[in-house]
Amino acid sequence: MAKHSRPERLQRAAEAERVREIESAWTRSVPPAIAKQFAMDVEAARARGPLPRPPDMAPGTLPRPPRPGHEPRPPKEAPRTRSRS
């Protein structure tokens, strides 16, 4: 966990409080029918949860094929070691 200085914590708390004030002022300024629909949409989105992770590509698979003439070099072969007799 990161340690933050006291002024930074106070600043973050003040920012959070200001955001809550702005949100409450916005919800009061919106007509009740629209606010209710918005709240229902938010609930549905939260109930749906995060999107599933896209499948991983196989290791070493490039997202696009290389341009002609720019193919990757083949891997170097391991040098032969001399056998000790």
C-alpha cells in the first residue's frame, strides 16, 4: 500500500467531496424520469459486470503478417560443441 502525505490525503478527500457535490447537483437538475432511467441503466451495467477477457494469442503470434520482404529472420542454430574424447 502506498503511503501518501497528510496534505495529499486531505486534497484527495476534498476532491472526492467536491465530486459528490457536483453529482448531487447534476441529479437534482435532471428531470425525475430521466434520472430514474439513468439509475436503472447504471444498475444494469453494474449487474452485467466487466467484459470477458479477449482470448490470448498463441505465444509468438504476430497480430498482422509481416509485409513482403520484411519477414522475421529464422532463429540462429545453436553452435555445435566439440566432443571431448
